[in-house]
Amino acid sequence: MENVISAQELKRRGIGAVDRALREGPVHVIRRNRPSYVILSEEQYRRLLEYGAAAERLWDRLQSVAPSGNRRAADIEAAVASERGSWDD
């Protein structure tokens, strides 16, 4: 957690402080000496949603496979690689 701003500092400096900090990535807001919030840019938020959707599709696919053990490791690795490839889109 490197990109940190206190709630008090945010209150004093306003949204400009967040804009500057977002250039370095997600901003962790500290309140009462504890991490309370994470602020993301719109692009980071959309990417997070896409990763979540891809993970959900992968989980659904894994759940739909019969536990018979008939899949080869190479087939599973190929499926995972294909799914990971869609994350970068």
C-alpha cells in the first residue's frame, strides 16, 4: 500500500490531491489510522470489473466439468491460457 492519502489531507486539499495521487495508481484513504477506502480511476475500475467477470466465467466453466478426472493437464492449461488471454482485451 504505497499510494496513501489521509482523510484529513483529502479534506484539506480536495479532489486535486486525488487526481495527482491517481497518476501513481489506486489511492488508499486512511481514516483513523486504518485503511478505509480505495479510489480507482475509471479505467482501473472497468478493468477490475472485467477481471471479475472473466474469473466468474472461469469458475462457472470449472464447476460445469464433471469430476471424472478425464481432462488432461494440457487441456486444462490451454483453457486457462485462453481465458487469461481474454483478460487483456
